[in-house]
Amino acid sequence: MNIAFLEDNLAFAQEVIAALTNANHSVQHFLSGRECLKIVSSTQFDLCLFDWEVPDMSGVEVLASLRLKGNVPPVIFFNG
């Protein structure tokens, strides 16, 4: 599974990435909501894991923008 992962807490992100990678998933990590939006809009992902709040753009704002573009894989929100 190809997963887009938006999380600004690097220590927490590394733990999640390690667990997902060990489960044979491909993970692309984003520290920035804007960077995540740009890549997810133009790349095929099977799932998005979004933090609610990151400094530049919240996960909810990223999801809203993706919906406007019509490219919305399943999204799971969490508090990291």
C-alpha cells in the first residue's frame, strides 16, 4: 500500500514510518501541509494519514483542497 503521511512531529513520524515499512507498506512523509497537497494531488496514494494540525496548513485544509481537485484517497486523521 502506498501511504501519504502528514506529520510535523519527527520523532513520532519515524516510529509510524518504521511500523508501516515493517508491514511492507510504502510511506511518503510530509512535514508541510502544502508539500503534502502538492504531491498527493499528482501522485496515486492508497491511503492518507493526516495529523489534524501542522504549522502551515491543517490536515483538514489539505483534505478540503484535495476534494476540490477531485483526487481524494481514503484519509485517516489522528492526533500525533
